[in-house]
Amino acid sequence: MQNSPDYTRFLSRAAARRQPSAIREATQLFARSPPSTISFAAGNPNVALFPFKEATITLKDDTTIQLDSSDMSKALQYLPTPGQSDLLEWLRKLQIRYHSPIDFKRYELCVTNGSMEGLSKAFELVLNTTESILVDSPCYSGSLDFLRGFGANIISINTDSNGMSAEYLNNILSNWSDLNTLPRVLYTIPNGSNPTGASMSLERKKDIYNIAQKYNLLIIEDDPYFFLQFKKLVPSFLSMDTDGRVIRLDSMSKVLSGGMRLGFFTAPIPLWQKLVYHQQVTSLHASSLSQMVALKLFEKWGLSGFHQHTEQISKFYENQKTLMVNAIKKHLNDMVTFNEPTAGMFIWMKVNGIDDTRKLIYEKALEQEVLLLPGSAFFSDQSKTYPYIRVSYSVCTPEQIETGMARFGKVLREELHK
Amino acid sequence: MQNSPDYTRFLSEAAARRQPSAIREATQLFARSPPTTISFAAGNPNVSLFPFKEATITLKDDTTIQLDSSDMSKALQYLPTPGQADLLEWLRKLQIRYHSPIDFKRYELCVTNGSMEGLSKVFELVLNTTESILVDSPCYSGSLDFLRGFGANIISINTDSNGMSAEYLHNILSNWSDLNTLPRVLYTIPNGSNPTGASMSLERKKDIYNIAQKYNLLIIEDDPYFFLQFEKLVPSFLSMDTDGRVIRLDSMSKVLSGGMRLGFFTAPIPLWQKLVYHQQVTSLHASSLSQMVALKLFEKWGLSGFHQHTEQISKFYENQKNLMVNAIKKHLNDMVTFNEPTAGMFIWMKINGIDDTRKLIYEKALEQEVLLLPGSAFFSDQSKTYPYVRVSYSVCTPEQIETGMARFGKVLREELHK
């Protein structure tokens, strides 16, 4: 494996401690022994006692997918931690199709209960309490919540309409005073960022990757809006990972179902192994039922059917984006400043002339029956006030977009003309 | 709340840091506002884009449960972290029926991705690295794997046919040299213990609870084989919890499905709250699809139908246990010593006259095409050898039980008469 970093550099003390399950040996030996072997070793419950036999799932195009009794037995029983093997094959095909990783054999995949579960495990893989991590500013609030609870030292890197600023990142790292505490890991949402809606261009990604090489950083690429890119797909960090320094998190939450908890990570094998050891003693594996349903869908659709589906999705969100942008321009005009996103579900607005959008929204806007999200949740320093708002255009109807923005326009005009 | 411990005593540093999600405020405000409010705040994806419409699940009695399009929408969308509200109502009814908790209002419930996920979060709730935890010896290998990876100081308490020894526990605590490091938490599987198959009698539970009161310990009651008790159900620690010092973990893995990842914990509200904060930034919630399927089943069966189902399950495992015990007596005779379990799926055998069952099984037994689990995986000291094996009778047919034990008998006779 050429150019790989020394992966032990990236392991937290807890990750370094983690070992394979103590009964793994028995499982592997049994798998390799002749079929006439009788085993009293496995602790699996008897699947014959589970009350479910078969299932028929009707899709929105009124075709169906079937789980016969053999499928259902598999959907009800424990799985190996990385996931159902046929589903993993499809997910590998996806990675090859969308990312053409430079040396795909150096990575392995693991299905998780949503990509957030994989992300939290990736944080725990690499960080010891009080250690530093480089993140977007503003940053996804769930990740900030996790990192604060974990006790990490959050280093916020300014972003612009192209995502994380390479210049700001380089400044922070080149001016870091204590080499012993230099951050070793960078975390970013490169497409349709939550909350800013910004997407990183290819050039910006290359700049960031170069800095990661210079300072030997691990890049955690968190990409739940990958399939919500409105135009051409921008190459991912995974696709340019010559060194094997990228852990990529994918999600089916915006594409197949958020509730079914289906995400997966792609990581260099030494790191994947440690992540799997951790998963083995926590959630064990993502729901077998969810994995079986996803597998049946891939078998029915193939990669081309899946791709068609993602195109419908990105068209829908693009249309919603257009409606929202028009409503903002019409009703809010120059009272706000924003960048038009090229992916995802969010618009990040700065309200000109207001310091504290939390007060504005919870006192004034709510009264006028319109709710937007104050941007303060997305900054690591929760003690300050901020002039930002996150607007989501994912679930509102065209009428609600129009009416809601008209209401908010009224709120702003009253507030600004006081 | 009478007699409650000071719960801050039981919080790890990480747990103490954990706070509600930063966007929770917005979610709660929107939930309380008039229905005419228009919200651009929620970051949910649009569920109409998910490809699944409806489902019909056929049960083993050939009746069906239906998920109509409204059910399916809910099954595909995010849920609040504690779980689906109607399902939680059923689970509360279960707890009242089976445990009649003394002051049920002091607890809350949360659904998790299997009880192991809940258990790992509970360990992280209460332990700082290097701190001590009192566990059964031998102990469930998955928990030992987790605790070793975590860096906990595992204090192994001897067990007998009635589970954890109150006398041994008391000795350990009363002779503890440094009061600053006295353990604050006890972890046990009280029914059909993995690996010993032992079940704690009511008297033993009372003795253990008294010691927990004396030393102000938290009791983690891990009870996945609760419904696999063959005779009368023994009252749980939850049922006798006058002080509010019990966190109970329940599992549907042996009852409805292991693969669907459905467990739930019952904890005193201050501890439940911290556990939920942690869950909110990791797996978010257990699969909505799994929860919806379970809900539909409860609606169809009611508590009495569920109870009937669990009775069928315990009868099945009891029958398997009888077959296995008879085969052991017939083929292994006085070459082994074991206690006959009253719950669960396991028999714990001591091989008389052999020090290292790992060697015995992987070299000799495997050759004779029979596999049992060496007991070493269940001891915290992995450097020693042990004379124990764990036998699982969950999935083997009557023929396999007979043939397998005949093979193992041959292996033992050859080994012992060398």
C-alpha cells in the first residue's frame, strides 16, 4: 500500500485498546469447518420462534418487492457487524461508480445505524478527550453537540460559499504554537453543508487535501447530501485520496429513508477494523430488516435505477430551492444576504442590521406564525449572538414558501424600521 | 421522589458534559405553536421522495399486519430519540405488567438498537476510564470486550448456581482499601446468564440490593433472557427498586427478532435524560421501520397475545434444555459437572480433569466435528486457561444434540484416558 500514513498516529487510546470479540475465533473456525460439524457454540436465538414469516412491500410506482420466508429469516437474525454481504457488494459498486477510488482495495465498508452513528464512532476512533479537531464554522449542530459532550477542543475554520477556507486552515495550522497538540483530524460536510448549504469546489478540495498531506491530517468526509447535488457531481475527497487518509460517511437518509437508519462508512482497512471492533460491542450491526429491504431494492433497480431515483430527488430539491430563493428575493430583498446553494436543503441567511436572530425569531417571528432556525446552534461558541438563520426548503409546499416568507418579510421590516 | 440517590454521583465526566441538542429549543417551540405556523426550521428530508409506499407482513400463523401509506411514512421518517410514542406506551404497559415498579413515574423508557447499544451507553454514562465496575464472573463476553476497550477496571465477583455471590460481593466492598476508588456500579445478567445459565433467586436479589443500598451502588440489570424463564418469573431488580438505583435493559432479540435491533432501557429520569442526550448525537434513534412493525404486532396481539407468545418461546427453550441435559448425562456422565438452568439458552460445564478447554475443543473436538465454546472468552483474565465450556441449546435439532454430544463424549473419553 503506497503512501499510506502510519495509521497508529490516528488512533485514540480507546481505539488502540479495542480488540476483536473474544468469541470471534470460534465463529471463524466454525465457518471454515465441514458442513457436517455440529456446533453448540453460537449464542444465536432460534429464528423459528420469531413471529414474522414473509413480507410484501409496495413501492410508490406500485411495483412490489418480496421478502420470502428465507429472506425474512435473514432479515430477523443477527448479521456480521459490517453488514449483509450482498448489500455490501452493492454499496461497493456504488463507491466505484460515484468515486472511482484510486486504490479501492485499501478500504473496506461497514453499514451503520445512520451515518451519524458512523460519524460518532469515527470521532471516538481518532480523538482523546481535550484533543483538537478542525471543523467548518458554522458546523452541523449534531456534530458540535457530540464533540462538546466528548470534550474535544473544537477548532472552527471559517467557511465561504465554497466551504472550508483553505487559507484560514493553513493559517491556523502554520501558526499553531505547540507541535505536540497540533490537530490530526479534519471534519467537513463538503456538499450542501448543514447549515450553510455551501458545496466545496474541486479546486478547494484539492487545496484542502494538499494541506492535509502537508500536516498529515485524517479527513472525515461527511456527505449525506451527496445525491442532492443539483448539477454535475463534484469529485469527492475519497476519489482523490492518493494517500489513504480519508474516512468517508455516506447516508441513505435523504434518498431511501431517514427512519430506517441506513448509513455506511468507507475507511482504510486498519481504521475500518478498529471501527468494526467498536461497533461489535455497541449496536452490533444495523437493522437486518432495513438492510434486507435496501438489498431487495438494489436488486430490483440495479445501479441505473438507483441513479434515476437520485436524479428525481435532486430535481425535487433543486425546484424547492428555486422557489425559496425567489420568495426570499421577493419578500426579504436586501434585508438579508445569502449564497444560492448548488446542493442540499438549506439556505444560510445573514440578516442585515440584526445581531441576535434567536431573539428575533422566538419573540417576533413565532408571533407572526413563521419559524426559522436561529444560526447560533451551529457555532461552537454558544455564548455569543449571531445574525444568521438557517432556512430549510425540504418539506414546505410552494404556498407555504410564499406565505411564510411574506410573514417573515413583515417581521423584518417591522424590526428594522423601529 | 423519596429515597433517590444523588444521581450526579453516578455520572461520568462525559455524561456530566452532555447537554440537550442545540436545536431542541426550536423543535419544542414549533410543537407548541398553532398549526397555522409555517416552519422552515426542521432539517428533515422530504418523505414523499422515499420509494416505499405500503407493506404487508405475514405472520407465522398466516395472519397479516398492514402498514398503510400513513404508517409507512412514519416508518420511513426520523423519530424522537426515545422512540415511537405509541410503542413506548406498550412498553410501559409491559413494564407495569411484569415488574410493577414501586414508583413508575420516576423512570422513563427509551428504545435502542438492541439492548447492547443501551448497555454500552449505560457503561459510558457511569464510568470514567480506569474506574471500577463490579461484574459477574464469568461474564458476558461482549460486555467484557466493551469494558476492556473502554479501559474500565473490571472487578469480577464469583457466581454460583444462583448468580452473583452476595457474600463475595460484600467481602470485596468491605475490604476495599481506597474509599476514593470504591466501585459505584454493579452489572449483572440475572436470568439465564450468559454464559453460566444461572438465574438469581429472589432472596439473592434482595441480598444484592441490600448491599447496593449499603454502598450506594447503581445496579445495571441486563435481562435479555427474561422471557426465557422456564417456570415462574422471578421478580426483577426493577420491581424491588425502592430507591431508584436500577437501570434495567430489556431486549426483543430472543422474542421478536435479533436482527431488527429492538431493545429498550428503563432508567430513573435524571439518568434517562443523560442517556437520551448521548443517543441524540450517535444513532439518533432505533429504526423507525422496526419500531412500526413491533407496534403493529402489539396492537394485533395486545399484552395477552404477547404473553402467549413468550410462553411458547420459554416452552421451546425448556424442551431444548431437557434434551441437552439428558444427552449430557447420557454421553458425558461424570466427566463433566454442571448446573441445570431454569432460564435461557446456555449450560456451563466444567470438564473434570482438564485445565484448558480451548486446546481440547480447537484441537480435538473440532477434528471430531463437534464445536463447543471454550469458557475462556467469559473471564476478564484472558491470560489463564480454564476448564469450562459453554453449551448453547438454542438452534440444534434433537438429532444434532444426540449426535453432537455422542461425539464430544468420545473426545472426552480419549482425552481423559490418555
